[in-house]
Amino acid sequence: MEPSNVTDAVSSALVPSRVGATTVGVDEVELREELEVVAQQALQARNEGLGLAEATRDPRFDALRHFHQDLRDALFLEIPKELESWVDGLQQPAGSQSTAALGQALTAVAHPADDDDVEDPLASAQQRALAELLVFEAIRLRLLVAAWQSESFEQLGGEESDVDDIAWEEVEAILSDPAVLLPEVRPLQVMFASASISLARDAAERADALGHVGGDLREELGMRARLRAALRELRLPESVLLENALSGLLGNDRLGLVELQEHRPVALEGMSRQAMDQRVSRGRRALARAESAWPRRRRPALFDLLRTP
């Protein structure tokens, strides 16, 4: 993959324009334009010496922050019926091989290289920054799923930002190693395995530290972990709205609904203030009843497919 082709390759791979006889409503031109802006901000962050985990939390890089959050929220979108066959195909051997090939190509583009002979160094640098970001996001999302699956990381006080930091540290280190470009290496698997070891080490250190504090803190962290796990089983709009409504229990800052909608468009875009208020009220009542009454997903999401049974 040439650096100049990263945007096109990724925009085509993220969502198909057609599945069988069904046309999927995706504006690929708009998607490419968004990726270009994200690439520009990723390169700016790199030039300022910021790692991607830090940059995705920096309010100056709004497109980068939204891309980072939107990918996370997309894990919990219910898969439309018309995309089921496409998702199933990705899980088959041929689909897995295609995904692995894309991961190797992105790693090769993201790997540090001498750009002196490139006709357009700025464009090349932006695409390399985008490839680096996409590799980071791939590892970060898989690591999040692993951390959420056990719940123990959150019970020990681990946050999503901690997972981001671990993922970036491993991705940055492995990307700089020339051995990652060897044809027999599957770079995303290597990065994920290394990040998983770091996650386990971090959890062990947290467990040791919590052994020296009072039981009240351990109980509070356990309660937060259970509540977050329950929210992840709900439909995405309810999950986001109730997470905000219960922010005091979760140790987060509460946002106004309009601001929340701006921050979480994947979950709340196009929803009126009245509709959001109603969902919060219904969701609060539902959580107080049996789990069978909770507003759970009606169809599986990528999160459901990625977590191991």
C-alpha cells in the first residue's frame, strides 16, 4: 500500500457500499474528507511530540477526539440486518486473511521511514500519521474488549484512558522495530499480545496497591465496575444517557444533554431533547427492575461478536 492510498483503502474497507443487492447508505466522499482532517490533526500531534493516547484527549484536536470516541461507541451499535452477511464474512478465514493483510499494510505505512524521495512529503506524512492512528485504534479497541470482558481491570480502578495509554505504549514501541515488517510477522497480533501482557501487569500492580487501602474504596470500585458492565449491555443511546445521568456514582463529570449529544453523535445524533429526557427516565426505572426489563440491544453489536463466550 502506498502512503497516498491509505485514506482510500481504509474508507473502502470500513463499510461496504453494497451488500448483495442492498445499497448501504455511506457517503464515501464525506468519509474520506473526515479521514483527511483526522490525518492532519494526527500529524500535528506527532509534530508536537504528543503520543496518540494523549492527543485523543486534547480538546485542540477535535476531529481526532471525535474519531477516537466514535470508534469506541461504534462497538455497541446494533448490526443492521443488511450488514449481517458482510460481518459474518469478515469472521470467515478469507475475511480474517483480508483484515490481517490490511493490518500488515497499515503497519508498513506507519513504520518510520525516510521520506526524502517522496514527491509530496506533507501528504505522505499525513497518511503515515493516519496509518499509525488506525493501527493504534485497532489495538486499543481489542484491548478494551479484553479489559471489559473480565471486569477485573475496572474493579481494580482501571479506566478506558489507562487502556489507551497501554495500547499506545506498545504500538509505538513495536512500530519502531524493523522486525515488525518481516513477512512472517502478523504485526497486529504481536501488538495485541504485548499490550495484553502489559494490561495484566498493570492490573497486578493495581491489585497490590489496593491491598493497602481500606475496604470502602475497593467496594466503591467494585460497584462502579458492575454498573459500567450493566450499562454496556444496553442499547447505545440508553447506555450513553444513563452513564451521564449516573455520573456521580461513576466518578465522571455530568454534561448537559446538548453538550453530551455533541460529544457522542454515534449514540445520540438527531435525537430531540425531549426524547433524550424520556429515555433517561425510562432507563432509570428499568434499571430498578429485573434485568429482563432493561433496554437491552435487540440485535448483536460488534462488542458481542468480539468478546469470547
